[in-house]
Amino acid sequence: MASHASNLWVLLGLGIAGILLAAKKLKKTIREDFGAFVDKLLLLPPPQPAPPKAPHPLTGLSFAISDVFDVTGYVTGFGHPDWVKTHEAASSTCPVVSTLVEGGATCVGKTVVDELAFSISGENKHYESPTNPAAHDRIPGGACSGAAVAVATNAVDFALGIDTVGGVRVPAGYCGVLGFKSSHGAISNTGIIPVSSSLDSVGWFARDPNTLRRVGHVLLHLPFATQRNPRQIIVADDYFQLLKIPVDRITQVVTKSAEKLFGRQSLKHQNLESYFESKVPSLKEFTRTKAIANTKAPTSRLLANVMQLLQRHEFLQNHGDWINTVKPAIDPVISSQVCENAELTNEEIENLNAIRNQTRVAINSLLKDDSILVIPTMPTLPPKLGSKEIISEDYQNRASSLLSVASISGCCQVTVPLGRHGKCPVSVSFIGRHGGDRFLLDTVQTMYASLQENSSIVADPKSSKKTISQEESAEIAKEKGNQAFKEKQWQKAIGLYSEAIKLSENNATYYSNRAAAYLEIGSFLLAEEDCTKAIALDKKNVKAYLRRGTAREMLGEYKEAMDDFRHALVLEPNNKRASLSAERLRKVFQ
């Protein structure tokens, strides 16, 4: 009898174990994080400063970091289990990560990167490759695939990555989020595993331009400055010919937005091939070296070759000894790319550096400090998982040609989603001069809402023919502003309310709503001005009186504030906010 009971408990135990195992497998199949994370962790920000000091700039935001950034006590994985086995846990946290945490953001985990952060596919055979949330049967793009996926799935507000040859720009485009590559050297790479030191730039992902900009201001240590609009939007016509999706639809979205915001005179068209040919003379010298097989290749292809050679050369300088000693199992595609070229001579390296310097000078000369260059992010829709397209020469050449412009020049670039085409995300890229990161972030914030409104052209060109009245457009902008306000995206809300005012300048609600957003960012004079306009248009606008009273109180205009709160009480005798505010000010005067 005891033996029978014992067997029963064993069977019951096995049954429970089986259920738990099945549940574990099921959980893995439908992972909530879409395979984005390799490690969950928690780095909490310091306590908020006491008033009247402003709260931390990134308060309330969560973020993830690609597994190339050091965190104390964790082994930085670099997308390969053999790297983890042969390296110690980090003794200090990367300064970039610390800066964000000190800025008020909470770090919640590390995300998947491509094997040794070398590829742009996003598929890693050593880990469960992240699923592209925007197109499950397509690659997410790499190297920082997990970070893009974490943002796209709302797991975090923003995520950090490293961009060498597209590590942030590509997954942002393929997963349908914003991706910013900072100017080379603008942000310290200390505490980050290097891939190719002269190409590596810190980058980050976000779903909205306000978050993208807030993170940028903290990482770049930018003081407050007035936002500037671009003088010129320069479309690289020849580079759009590298696209394999309808070119005119994407350029049309950018053109319509630029014309609406900055006027038709702001648009300029440029042939980059001929421009680089005349401004980067070292490319001619490059065609005479053994490093290049096709001496008649266009300048876009030559720049792509320069980028690939620098990436391989510096990658091996950084990690060649480890590869030769450990002999890790490396994906054959990556292995062939890393090892297929002989070592470069000193003369060849000098020439590559000359090309890089001349390309930066050429782009800076073209853009100065008030223009933006527009190019495609990638040449195709995200390739299907496991397809041969990813390793095809045509795909690699087109992709590298587009990505090399900012990688070689070290300029800043941002990937901006533009809706969908063929059920897949589509994007466009803006490039700013080297060091023009603030200006590029500002431009994205200014143009984003307009680009999204026009992005239906990408999916359905007929939709652009539908016309709606200015009043309807104004209401749409206001509703979008309300949504942005709810999401605490104050600058975005201000932009949308401003758009509504432009379309319908006699609506008191638009001014009053914009005033509420101005109050949130501490622009009390602008809030007071907007409320005064709202009251002039509608003498019974209680919210405008309350908001103007608040603005005036913050500005120290206590008597005028008291008058506003009392006026609100006359219109709405039971308004608790007006009553409490008036009582508070009455005590000030006693």
C-alpha cells in the first residue's frame, strides 16, 4: 500500500513537472517581450530634488540597453555565449547609462544584439532572435535588434544602441520606430564594447520625437536654446533610385510636409554621386588600390566599400586576438566578411582616413548649420526571415551605399517611420552635419506630426486626393494634441495645438489647451499670453481664467491671479480649483 502511494506521488510529481514544462515552452513561444531581452535588471534613478528645483528631465521614463553597454555586476554579452564565458562581470557602469539613470530614467534590462554586433540582420543563432513586432515574418534588423523591438512593443519608452554601419538606423526602420545615430564622438564610448572605433556612435530608439529629443538633450548635455527651423531640405534624388519600393511616394511625403511647414523655397534637390566625386578626391586614389575590385564603381559603392573595410580592419584590431585564441563558433556569413580581406597597408589606412575626413567636410559644407539631407534608410522592405535576400550582393551593396553616408562622415542621422507599404514599415532618413545633433532632433520634432499625416500616401496614393476643410484639419490637430498631452508629451502637444491655431485662429479652446501645455514646461509668460487670447475670444472660458491665474501666480503677479480665480468662481461658483486657489492667495495677502 505504501509502495502504491509512493508511485502515485511520483506520477503526480511527473505530471506537475510536465505541466510546468509545457507552460514554460508555451510561455517561450508567446513571449511578451518578443525575444527582446537577454537580462532583466533594475537601475533606479535618485530621489527627486525638493521644490522649487525642477524634477529630473527623464522622470517617469523607462529604458533598455543593448548588450554592449557595461553594467556593474553583469557580464556584457556582445551577442555571443563564448564572449560571456571568457569575460568577467563589469566593475563599473557605462557613463552613458549612468547619465540616463541620474537624469531620472529607470533601466529595466539588456537587449539582444547581433552576433558580436557585426551584422545588420537582427538574427542571432545563439539566442532566440527577436521577433519584429511590425511584421512577424520579417527580420527585425540589427545590430541592436532587441532594443528596437523593446521600444516597438511598448516594453520601454526608449532604448540605447550602438550604430557602426546601421546598428540603430536599420532596426528602427524595419520595426517602425524612431532611431537616432549621434555624431561620431559627440557621446563618450567609455564602457561600451567597441566594434569599429572610428565608426561607432551611440544611438537610441523612441516611439515619439519628444522622448527622442529629451534623451538627446541629456546625453549630449545640451543647454536650453530656442528651436530653429531648417532653411533647406535637400533631397538626394540619385540615392532614392537605390530604393526597390515606389520612390515618388516617399519623396512626396517629405515634400508635402516641407512645403507646408517651411514653404516651397525650402526644398532643394541634389545629386550626391557627382557632389562626392568633386568633393572627395581621395576616392580616386582608393580605386587604384588592391582594396577595391571594381574601379568603375559609382562613388556610393566606393563609400560603401570604405565603410566595410574600416569596419573589418578595426573590428579585427579590437577582437582578432580573442577570435584566434577562443576560436568561437561564428556565423559563416559574418566569418567570411571579417576574414575575407588581407590586412591593410599603412598607406591604405591613411587613404581610408582621408576619405572619411573629406566626406565629413563635404557634407558639412553642403548642409552648413541650417539644412537637412534626406535619403532612404534602407533599399527594401524588411526581408523575410531566413531568406537569401539578406546575403545577396545586390541587397548588401544597396544597403551599404545608403548607410555609408553618415557612417563614413560621422554625421548624425535619424530614421523616421512613414507608415506602411505592403504590410511592412517604411521609413526615411534625415542627416544633419557633424555636431548638428540638436538641430536634427529639433527638425524631427517640428516635422514629425506633418510627416505622419502625409504618410498615408505611402500605403495608398489615392488617399492624398481626399480633401477636408481647414476647420476639420484643425480639430484633428487638436485631438492629436490632446492625446499627446495625456501621454505627457508636452512639446508635441504644443506643436499640434499651434497647428490647430494656424488652421483656425479664432478658436478659444486651442489657445487655452496650448496654455495648459506651456504651464507643464514652465513657459508661464506664453501660457498667460495664450489665455488672454482665449478670453478675448470667449469671455466665459473658465479654464482659460484658471490657467491664466496659475501662470500669473507663478510669475508673482498675485493680485492679477486672484482676479482671475475670482472671475472663474463667478462663472462657476462650485469650481473647487478656483475656490482653493483664491483661498490660497487670500492668505498670501493677509
